[in-house]
Amino acid sequence: MKRSRIRFIAVLCAVTLLLGACSRGGGTEESGPALPQPAPVEISVFAQQETGIDLKTNDFTKLIEKKFNVKINWESISPDGAKEKRQISLAGGDYPDAYILTAYIDQFSQSDLLKYGKEGVILPLNALIEQYAPNIKAAMEKDMTLKAFSKAPDGNIYGLAAYSQCFHCSYPNKMWVNTKWLSKLGLALPKTTAEFKAMLEAFKKSDPNGNGIPDEVPLSGSIEDFGVRIIPYLMNGFIYDDDSNYLAMNNGKVDMVANKPQWKEGLAYIKSLYDEGLIDPGAFIQNAEALKRIGDNADTPILGAAAGMHPAIFVGGRMKDYAPIPPLAGPYAANATFDGGGIQPGAKFVITNKASKEAQTALIRIIDYIYTPEGQTIAQSGLEGVGWRKPAAGEAALGEGVEPKFASLIPINNAVPTNSGWSGMAHFYMPREYRDSWVASKDIYALDGYERRLIEATQLYEGHEPAEMFPIWRVWLDPAEADEAGILHTNLTNYIDQSTLQFITGDLNLDKDWDSYVDGLENMQAERYIEMMQKAYDQSRTNK
């Protein structure tokens, strides 16, 4: 999750000028007339513009416009309401040549790709990759997982995913605890759901920040998709919670978890925490910015524990005070949520039927460049010297035995925007060997040792996922059923999410309202949804 920045052109220009001088040999011979340059190929691109980035004036935009002789006309939107804005742009018919999206904000789902591909709105990339994209082609031939993410059941590649083999993203739902408070109160790291509750009670009642005021927030979180929701971590001591689909596998059969007795017991446990004031009510409604204000409370630390993929999400200067705790052992399980290697199915890049042949060629060549380590680094981080540098003698790479290639210049807790790279919009191809080639201090609490710290934290969760899981990351739905499945998924997950919160806060009674809640799932065609997921799962196994 680096948001660093880079520089590249100055040395290239200097070398070019030097070679030019040498070729003239210092003489006075005049060169011939300059050859006319072809007009740049104009390309329209829809993109989500993150804070601190102006795509029109961005350093990487300028670099690729020059390198590939293109002029990009950006249709930039803010991240707010990104999915709706993308859908509106397509519905109106006046859509651009291409979409280059940021996967953690919004991207095309697999169902979108099949639907728009069938309609001819989105073009297959197979021939373009074969002819103009040797780096993309080589990556797919080398990595069958990348190919599985990219290739639809009909054999077409309708778009490209944000392919980042991010180990710490693979287990997003982690829990971090204030170890200074544990030490002060003489508590060990909790291992069970009961010990976790006892720890939160001590945080609430024992004034661990020592200011004599009952201002401690024992447990908090927020509502985004990067492991900050508290329910999955807590529920996984009772039954597997994948934090998105509420599906599980049992001997090859797809099933739903949110209607099981273990789910009900998990809700009762979480409700007991809520009723005793151990959970911050804001955890169910606030965004990560609000969560971080709690973690960074100016006067004194007030946050005891927080859910998050990594601690920089919820705290800045006090990151060293928080340590990860493994999955909690509950009455039935000690699960960890696994997220398919941190790679979301679908596509962040597509080319539409509005693009001319010249535009199609230029677009795929640009993305092919980003599939190189150099292109990926500059695209993500900017120009060399802005957000990254070459490694110094003696610096170690993140990967054991890997030669270091890049070192970040912007610390994780102070990522100042530079408008040099595209940041998350440029996350195209970051296999494990690329991520491992970045410098990482052996000191996990140094700012440049942060990724190593996250790897060690994630190792506490690795292998705690169930032996069988519904592999949402590689399942493609039947195009004829995709719309129906999408509607059912939305309705069911919204119903489960809302009901879960109502049971926890007491708006619904677990004893009186549970049966009607389960009936509601049946009335919303949960069985039909499971039937379609089973069909997609079975088909994915035959398409291996």
C-alpha cells in the first residue's frame, strides 16, 4: 500500500544530449531538416482522481504522453459515488475510449465484463495483447493465477485486474491492541473471545491512559473494505465470516453462514460487548478518517484496540504502541478471513468500442509499459527522487535473498501528495518478486521496515482460514444469470448487514426476532442465490 513518488527523465535527457554531441564529433556540420512528427493520438479516459493528484498535469501523465505520442483527455471524477458515476457514463452512451480505475475505489465486476463484453461495449484484449503487449503476455503465461483472474469463461480477456500479490492484504481483518495499556495493566495478549472481552473491560474501567478521566475507547473500527470492520474478526471465533458474501463451503457444497446457530451465538457475544460499552458505536457508521482521529487523539491516547489491515489506517505517531493479535479462539473456531491474495476479481482497465485502432494500440502499449518494474514504479510513485530512490550500499530488500531495486522516500505515516505518480490508479502488476524488491529495514518499527512488520503480523493469521472456502476471486457467473445474481447478492448482503447491526444494538431481539430474520433470508431467495453460486463454483472447477 505504498503511496510513494518517483523521478526518471533528467538522466535520460542528459544521456540523450551527450550522445548527440558525440555523434557530431565537435564539428560544424549542419544536420538536415527535422522530420515532421506525427500528430499525437488523442485518447479519452475515464478515471477516479484521488486527492492531491491532477491527472492532466501529473508527471507520469506527461511522461507517457511523450513516450507514446498520445494526448490524454481525462474524464476525471472524485472517489465519492464512483460506482454510480461509472454506471451513468456507460448508460448515457457517450462513454470514453477507456476506463483506468482504482480498484479499491471502484472497478468493473466480472458480471460487468461479461455483460458489456457480450454487448460489444467493452472490447476483448486478446489480439491487442498478442500483438502489442509482450510484458502482459509473458506475465499471463508465467502466472496462472493472473490468467485466471483475467480470462473469462468464453476465453476472452475483457479487462485487466489490479494484480498485486500483497501478502498482508490477503488477511485483511486483523486486530491491533495497545501494548502500553496491556503492560500497565499487567495483561497478556488475549487468545480467546473471553480473554478479549476481559481485556476490553479492563481498558474501560482501569484508566490505562492515566489521566483520571473515563475517556478510553476500548474497541473501534470503521466501515470501509480494508479490514476495518470489527464484526468479521469477532465472528470468526464462532463461524467463518468472509466479510463480503457470507458464503462457506462444506464438502464441495456452497452454503450460507448468516442463518446458522453459530452466527446467532456470535451476534450474542458481540452484543454483550456493545451493551457493556466496550465497542465504540461509531465503529458501525464512521469512515477511516474519523477512526484515525480517535487513534491520534491529541491530548492523550484513548484507543485500546482497533480493526485494520495495518495500523497506519487508524493511528499515526503512536503506531509502535499497537501490536497484532492472532485470530481469537471461540466456542467453535479460530478463523481468519482470507481474501484471495488481496486481489479483487474484475477489472480496473478496459477499452471500449469508442476507441480507434490507433487509440487501442496506444492504450495497450501504455499498460504494457506499466507491467514492467520501471513502468509500475514510475506510474505508481512518480519520478525518481520524488518518492523513491535507488538503494544504498548495505540496504536489504523485503524478500530474503532478493536484490533491492527501489527504496521509498515518503514514510507511510506522512504520505504528502506530490502529483508525480498515479498512486492506486497505477496498481497493475505487482507480483511478489516486485514487492519483495523494495528496500525494507530489518527493524520492523522503522518507517522503512513497515512492510516487513506487516508480513510478520500477517503470519499470525496465515493458515487459520477454513480448509474449504468459496473462491469468489476466481468464480465467473453465467452471463445469463449475472444480473439476477448481482441483485440477489446486493439484497441479501444488505439485509444481513442491517439485521446484524440491529441485533447488536438491540433494535432486533435475538430471542424473539431470529426466526423471522431467517425466514426473511428465505423470502429473499437465498436458496436461489446459493444455487447460482454452486453452479458458478462447479463451472470454475471444470475451467481450470
